[in-house]
Amino acid sequence: MMAGKNTQSKHIMHRIPTGSIGCEIGVWKGETSQLFLERQLKQLHLVDPYSTAPYNTPALKERLLSRYKNMIGSDKEEDFQKYYDQIYDGVKTKFSKYPEVRIHRMTSTEYFNSIEDRSLDWIYIDGAHDFEGCLKDLKQAWTKVKIGGSLFGDDYKWGITTLGKPGVVQAVDAFSAEYKVYPKAFGETNFEIKVK
């Protein structure tokens, strides 16, 4: 779940090739997705489960319900699901006039398992913000992007900015060390990793 806007994604838009096939993991209300469409894409895949189900441990679920109960007006899981359903319906309506957009209401793992390796030009990762979830997204995405394509993401803390999320920072650092890649900074929190 996300609250607020991603104000940093504008910094990587010039890196998105026109006419490309891309994917956004973690869509929320589709504000960043709208910016991607300005790049005249061939296809844009939007992936978000819009569900509490991925929070599959009691501790994760409790943290979610507690963190967002003021925004939802409840800490009951069924009320969260109603809220998610409303957000999803809004996204479907927003992108219904764009034939190049495909909306996938599923987890990132389900989506990655449903597509061919090396079939995308780029993936923008802004879904899971915990270490394990973000690292898993990065590793799965790596095999789905064409050689020479890019993994983009948000919430990585560059320098002295107060923005960024610790789980994402740890995941990107661990991924970079394991895969021997070097993220490039865009704005205060966006990054690009070239697939090789």
C-alpha cells in the first residue's frame, strides 16, 4: 500500500525508450504510469495485487493495518480490501482508453512467472519496500528484461536526502553486490540498473 505521490519518478522518464515494452511493479493510483504513457510506449504492463494477501505473515499484516488505519478509517482487513477494490476500479477506469495498457491484478511473482524471459525492455520496481520483497522483485525482474535494458526503481536513498526506504536501500545494495552492477542515481531516490 502507498500513500502520497511518487514525486521522483519524473527524473527517470527521459531514460524510458519511446516505442518500448515496459512494466511497472506497484501501481497504486497510476500516477507514475500516466507519465510512462507520455513516452509513446508499445505496451505498458501494470502489476499490483490490490490486496492484503501478499502481507502473508501476521506481523506484516498487523503493521499494514496499523499504519494505514487512519487513512482507511478502520483496521479491519475486509475494509482494507474494499478500499483496495476502489483504487483498482479507479485505475481500470483511468487507463480504459489506452489500448497499450495491460493491467495485471496479481503479485509480482505471479506476473513474472506468467511471462517469457527477456521479453521486456524495462521494468520499474516500486512494489515491496521491505528487504526480502524488494530483493525478490529485483532478482525476478533481472531475468525478464532484455540484455541492455534497464531495471528502474524508487525509494533508494542517495547521499544525504531524508527520502528513501531502508529495506529498498538494503535490497538494492545486496543485489548490486551479488550481480556486480552499479546503480545510477536519478533525482533523490530513483535508480537505474542496466541488465547485462
